[in-house]
Amino acid sequence: MRRFWFFALLLLPVLVLANIEAYRFDDPAKEARYRGLIAELRCLVCQNQNLADSNAELAQDMRRQTYEMVQNGSSNEEIVTFMVQRYGDFVLYSPPFRPSTALLWIGPFIIFVVGVVILLIFIRRRNKEPEVELSSAEHARAQSLLDNKK
Amino acid sequence: MIPEIGQLALILALALALVQAIFPIAGAHKGNTSWIALTKPSALGSLLFMTIAYGCLTYGFLVHDFSIKYVATNSNTSLPTLYLITGVWGAHEGSLLFWAYTLSIWTGVVTLFSRSVPQAMVARVVGVMGIVTVGFLLFMLLTSNPFVRLLNPPAEGRDLNPLLQDPGLAIHPPMLYMGYVGFSVAFAFAIAAMLSGRLDAAWARWSRPWTNVAWMFLTLGIVIGSWWAYYELGWGGWWFWDPVENASFMPWIIGTALIHSLAVTEKRGAFKAWTVLLAIFAFSLCLLGTFLVRSGVLTSVHAFATDPSRGVFILLFLSVIIGGSLLLYSWRASQIRSSVHFKLISRETGLLLNNVILVVTACSILLGTLYPLVLDALGVGKISVGPPYFNSVFIPLTAPLAALVGVGALAHWKREDGLVLARKLAIPLVLSVGGGFAISIWLLPFFDWGAVLGLVLAIWVTLTMSLWFREQGGVAGAMGALKNITRAGWGMFFGHLGIAIFIVGVALTSIYSTEKDLRIEKGQSYSLGGYDFLFNGAERTAGPNYLADRGEVVVSKDGEHVVTLHPEKRDYRSGMPMTEAGIDAGLTRDLFVALGEPLGDQGAWSLRIYHKPFVRWIWLGGLFMSFGALLAALDKRYFRLARKARLEAEAQAAEGAA
């Protein structure tokens, strides 16, 4: 059986045209790491697919590369560094923090703070303003607008 | 001949839309009743011609008129009839036609069902919708005409994108477009209210049911899209934060903020300016979404450069609509004064927090979606922004929002005693934290903090909403609640329960799904998630326009037969291989089998198996939410108002006759 698997793996590049590869791992932890990696690496020639979902030839090669590196004991960082060196930042679905991506990562935080500050100012200011009670005439007008014109 | 009739109908629809865009608004402004009277005929006339145009293109598909370029590019003679009909909206030109047609339908419905709204207001609303219609029809006629003919028609057409040949796709775009376009009604009401200078609670009440219905359709559209991606794309994913998905999700989030803010405006007369702004943004994002998806800018920023006419028109159109409404807003907003007071602890503050979080979330998603496009356009470099980024932004923002759901519902308008509220919430808090931990420790396969968070939030939402339910009954208890709660109240109840269900689905599926890719021979079996999957080989079969390998997988649990699945691998004539997964759906788990490739000549195949616990709850939650919106839109008070208006109109008519 084991030999058969080995044989199938050797034939993989020729036989497999698409996406389900029966890679075997000597450790379930490695398999989990492999799954995590191919989910977060991008297929470079696809519109917007990770390695796991793509059946492009390049994606197969990259999965194979990832598999071999995982199997040979490379750490996740080593594999990611290798991929970035080879293909650039584009390969990462989680963009690295750099000057050009700083706004991307800090942006949501800034927006949140601004939102909360505006909210607080709004509540403060509103409660300082005197409450205008509608006069009875205005009440009647509002009521007639609501009732009549409907 | 038929395509020319379609073309002519489009031009006539444009002419009527121009009438619809100009005279009702001008008439309402000048108080000219005969101009206002043009509202209904022009809108319904435009709808008639749009129906003719749409019918002509559908007819072209049905009779395989390959002299129409659009038909020749997107269909062929072996395409099943269903996909000939749905193929009409399968690509750029047709989907624009479909969008414009949906807008005509919404406009027609607004003219027919607005008896309770003053005529001048309806005129302005329909006029604003007319402006949008004009924009779309011009875009179509100038840059994306679906009726363009080919001088030398081919004998056979090409193929509809195989991804789109699926029943799920027959309903996904119509639902989504009904939602997108539905927000044009909320938008038109907001603009009309600003034009008239009467931004009051009455305006909010008129626009609320429309907004709820639009939101319901958008929710359904997104749910169906997610479900379709799950089974059709073949990889068991239900959301990838793809720009196309984000394009529909952003208006959904702002729309959610809008339906909450409209509630405050109607009930308390507060946040008027803010509500108007949300209505403008919700629709702007719908427009942006439509164009982002359909212009090709997402595939490549440079797609814009290859066909600048479309890009220029889109930018122009967006700036007219968005810029125009923001100008109007900046002019009118300063005149809006609402000085409704409320304390820091009150339902108003709760809903404001809801709005702030939702808007921040939508802004962050917009940032992540556009960031790579901007970097690329600036030539700074190519980056990818994907699920890891969006999840790390989305979850911390929305977890507090989920925690607030029930609290906001329990808090009273205007002021709430913090101590009383805290006392009420103490027991649900203990129960949900205890329950979340207990389930994670004893019932789930392994302990995970994400699962604890999800379960605590879901139980918390359920318990606080149950508490709300109990309070509605007063002394009469649950039976009283059943009697007292209005349809709008039920709508909120179901909508919020939908959140709890959704959270359970997302948390359990993302954490406890298991999958395996393996090589399997005929007669071999594999165990996953407590199920045994026995592979019975695969054979060649033929569909109407594809050839397929059809596998058979018998699933059993503890020796008992559960289900027999037939995953397929299809080759469509366009040469694109497609997987049709074999899925056994269940309330607590899905079993999902996808067929890979034949391996060697021993009849072995590669196979992917998933066990996905509670994945259905994701979509079930969405269905609950849209059902809630439907209930809210059907609240009795709207019918009461409509009946009253009808009776009064009849009384007036009788008076006139006398």
C-alpha cells in the first residue's frame, strides 16, 4: 500500500490536472499547517483564489512546494519568506506591515476612534441644547400631516 | 427585427424616464399639479417599454438569435431553457438591462402603493428614481448596448459561464438586484424629503417599509450567493471576502445601520440628518457595488484603460448622483434642527453605537477592498488583502455589536436606569457565559476560545431577546407577549435571533470543520467526523451540454446507511472543468464530497471529503433576518395608514361629486 502511494505521488505532476491531491503527511500537525498555509497564500494567476481553491497549474506547483517544505520540517515563517522572496507580497492574503500598507492596518482603528469621538461630542452637545417642546399648534400640525396626508 | 424593437423600446423608455425625472420634481417645486400628474403615466410608461426591451432580449436568447452579439457570446443551442432565461443577466450588458428593469419595476410599485403619501412627495420620489433610470439607460445606450448586432452571425454561440449554469444563480442576482435597487427608494425618499424641506417623522415612516423590503431582498441575495458559492465552487467555503462579495456586503451593513436609524427618526424624531446621510450612502454603495463588479476594475485596474468610455461614464454618473446628493445635504442639513434629549443610557445611545460600529465596519471593508486597487493604480506595488485581514478587522468590531443587540432592545427610549438594566441583565450574563463554557468543554470535540466567544454571544443574544419578549407580556406573561407584540416587534425578535443563529453557524463551522483529501480506490472507505465514506467508483455520463464523471460514495454511520452521494466532475463545451459536489445537508452537519481526478488506471480517484458542523445555521440565520425584515415591513400601522388615506380620498371624491 505504502509503495502504491509513493508511486501515485511520483506520477502526480503528469496525471493530476486539477485540484485534489492526495498528499500524505507523516504528522497530522503538519497536515494542519499545510492546510493553513495554502488557505492564506494566493494563487498568482487566478482572479482571487487561494492555493487551496485553485486548480491552475501554478497553484498546483506552489501547493507541491508548500507540501514538500512542510514535510521537510520548514517552519511556517520559512515557507512564507520563501514564497514572498519568490513571488512578492502579492502572494500573501494577509499583507505585511510596511509604510505602504500602514494605512490599511491602522485605518480601521483610526476610523473607530474618530467614530467614537464624534459620537461622544454629538451626545454632549445635544444634551446641552435646550429641548424645544412643540407648541400645541405645531403638535396639531404634525398630527394632521401624519394623519391626513397619508 | 425583434432586437431593433428592443432597441427602440429602450430609447422610448429613456425618453419617458427623462419626463419622469424632470416634470414631477419641477411640478412639486412650483406647485404645478398638471406636471405632478405626469408622475404616474411617465413611470408606468417607462416600465412598459423596459418590459418590452427586456422581453426582446429574452426572446433573442430563447430563439438563439446569434445575430445579437450579446446572445452569441453568452449562449448556445444546447443550453437548457432555464439558463437561456437566466443568461440574460449573465454578463455585463444584460445585467445592466436587468438592473434598469428592476429599477422600473420598483418605481412602478412605488407609484402604485403610495396612496398614503402626499402627491407632491410621491412626485419627488419618483422623479429622483427617474434621474437614476436616465443614468442607467444612457450608460447602456452609449457604452453597453445589449442589442448590438453582428454583421456575420455565427452558426453557433459560445457558452454561458459554466459557473452561472446553476439554479442557485437563477435566483441570486435577481434577489441582490432587488435589494440594490430597493435602496434607491430609500434614497429617493431621503432626497425628496430634503427637496421639500420637510424632514420629519412622517418621512421616516413612509420610507421605512420600503427600506425594510429592500434590506430583506439584499439579505436573501447575499445568503443565496453564499450558499451558491458553497456548493457550486466546490470547496465548501461560504465567504471569501472577495471584492465581489464585499461589494454587496457594504451596502448591506450601511442598510442595516439605516433601518435602525430610521427607527429612531420615526419613533423619536431624532437623528434626521444622520438618517438621510445613511440613505445616501447605502444607495451610493449599491451603485458602487454594481459598477465595481460589472466594470472589470476588480479583475484589473487596467481594464478601465482598455475601455475608457465605460469608466469615464461610471465616474461621471457616480459623481453626479453622490456629489449632487451630498451637495443638497450640506445645504439642507444645517437647517435640520432636532433637539430631542436622551440620556447616556438609553435606547437612542444604543442605536447610535450600533450605527457607529456598523459604519466603521463598512468603512474598514471599503478600505480593505479598494486599498490594493489604489496601490496598484499608483504603481506602489501589488498586494493582496484577503480573509486574514478582513477577519481580524471584522470580528473585533462586530462582537461588541452582537453583545449590544439584546441590551439595546431592552433599554427604554429617552432614559434608562443603568442599575435596573444591569440587574435585569445579570442572570442572562451568568447563564450565557456559563453555557458557552459548558458547551465548549463538554459537548464540542475540543476546547477553543473562538467557540466560547461565539456561543456566549449567541446565548446572550437569545436570552436578552427572550427577556425582551417576556417584558412585552407585562403581567400576562408569555401569553400576553404573544398578543401584545406587533408585527414590527416580531420582526425585530426574529431578525435578532437570526444573528444568534448566524454566530453559532460561523463559529462552529470555522472551528470544527474537518476535511481530507485522499486517494481512494473503488471499494475502499475512509472515516471522517464519525462517518464512513465508501467509494463505489465513478462512471462517465452525459448531461445536456456537458460530459461528466459521476462518482458514487456511500456514507454510513456505525454501520447504518446514511446517504449515497454522487459528486460529479463536469466538462462543459467551453472547456472549463466544474465540480458538482455531493452534499448531504443536515441541521447539525453537512457531509460534502467532491470528486477530483482519476489516479492511475486501477480505478482510483482523488477525493475531497468535508464534515462541516452547523454550516446550515449560517444561512438559516440570514433567512431569519430577512423574515424579520418582511414582518417589520408588513406592520399593521402601515396598512392602517393606507386604509385611512383611501377612505379619506373616497370621502373627498364623494364631496367633489356632491
